[in-house]
Amino acid sequence: MIYVNDLRKEFKKTIKEPGLKGSLKALFKPNNEIITAVDSITFHVPKGEILGFIGPNGAGKSTVIKMLTGILTPTSGTCEINGYIPQKNRQKYVKEIGVVFGQRTQLWWDLALRETYSVLKEIYDVPDAEFKSRMAFLNEVLELDDFISSPVRTLSLGQRMRADIAASLLHNPKVLFLDEPTIGLDVVVKDNIRNAIQKINAEEGTTVILTTHDLADIELLCNRIVMIDKGKKVFDGQISELKREFGQMRDLHFELTHTDDFDKLVYLEDFKVTQDDVEIKNEGASVSVRFNSDKISVEDMLSYTLAKVHVKDINVKDADIEEIIRRLYKREVSIDEV
């Protein structure tokens, strides 16, 4: 469905020296520097997959999405989506994709939502019978009926996001690009949006590329992620694989019965490990221990702790996806290992 091969994007940046002299020099004899925003990225997305496409700010995510949607032209490399080159046959290609940007809207501000959809119907040349059937499906999945007669400017953020997703799906695209679809939404609305995406994907086989900083979106919607940093791909695989390979850090939390017992917990000395393997914090009777389960098993950590101190409550938490990714970006896990 989506084939991206050695995709690269370079931008020319003019280096300006300070002051009037620098401005004049930049005007008549500019000193240009080539910035590589995307550096030879390759990945493939099969039909019907929801792919999480993630990275920190400035990683190059938006640049990749703009090339996949045809807004930008690659410096080199190729991308092909459902048999189309995004930068060619634009009129036909845009009918194959839907795009939602969380902080922007494609809706007309002063039109009622129903009228907006009627305009989009004409733009995408959707036949009457198909439009009626499509709207019935989108109303069911995204629950638009309560506000479909309201002007877009009166919609809440959650309503507008649902309306935007419906607008992007009106012409039944084969691929849906979602950029931060749950940004700024409350927990209930986030769940509604996620459920809608899952239902659309399951019932229609729509291929979805999801970019987000909300790791809950990734964990709930995606089985596979592609991670990029500084324009390079640093991971491509299943979330389960990422957790298995790089999720060795565990968090142990417990409440001491006697606060003075804290001094009995000498993990570093007794297990003969370093501070990189065990980090311990406490606030009064509440204690948190982050430990490397490759060096100290969960069983040994629990047995040791319960033998040393009396606790009221204790639990162990696996590393979540956010912590794993944070470690990867901080180079606590070498990119060479990935």
C-alpha cells in the first residue's frame, strides 16, 4: 500500500551574520547551508495497518508526512501510495487520501457543518447515493448528529476534531493521515476518537498513519511503530518487540510501615550493581525503586525488599512505552542496537 524508499529532504538555509552589514551580505552574497531534514528513510505499510509514526519535535515527522501527502517534493528517494506518486497526478491522488492536522481545520468557519460536507461532496465529486450512505456511516461512527447543523465556529475542540475526521473520510480514501488527532482533548473525547479510528480501520480496511506525542494513542491503536530522530529512522517494529528489547527497566513502589527502615535498603551494595541499574527515591514512607531487570530479577527484588523492611503495600510496574522511547532518544539505548 505505502512504499517509502531512501526518502530524503534537504533545505537550503541562509546563514546571516548580525547587524546591518550581515543583512546586506546575506542579500547580495548569501552564505548558504544545506540542512537535511529527512535522511534516507525507508519503510513499508501494508493495506489496513495502523502505523504509529513518532519522534520528538524537530525529528522530521511533519516533513515526511508532507512528502507522503504531496505537499513537499523529496530531494531524492521515492514514495508510492496505492500505486500513485504523491507529487504526480495530484488531482487523482488527493481522492485516495484523507488528512487531519490536529491544530488546523479544513472546515469552513462560518458554514454549518452539514453545508460544509455538501461543499466537500462537490469538491470530491461524490455521487449522491454514495454521499448519503457515507454520511450515515460517519454519523454512526463519529456521532455527528448532535452538532451537524451548527456553524463550525461554535463547535468544541472535540466536536471539531470529529467533524474534521469525518470530512477527511467523506470521499472514502484508502489512506488516512492523522497528525495529533487527540491533542488538547479530554479523556472521554480521546476515547471516542480512538474508538472511531479503530472502527473505521476494522470495518473499511483504511490504512492509517498516525503521528502523535500521546503515547496512549500509540499503545491503544498501533501494533507497529516507526520512530525517527534527527531525520533518521531509529526503530521499525512491533511495540511488543520494542518493550521486549528495551523495556528492561521496572518500577517498584511500596509504602514502608516504619520510615526508619529506609536505611536498610542497600540495593547497590547487596546486589553489586551500579547506579545505572538501580535508582531509589523516597518521600517519607513512600519509596520508588527503578531497576534493571536484566541485572536483578523481579523475584529477587521483591524477595530482598520484603526481607529487609515491613511494607503496607507493594507493586511492580513494567516500563511503559513513553519511558522506553525517552531512554532511546536520550541515547540510553544505543541507536546502533536498534
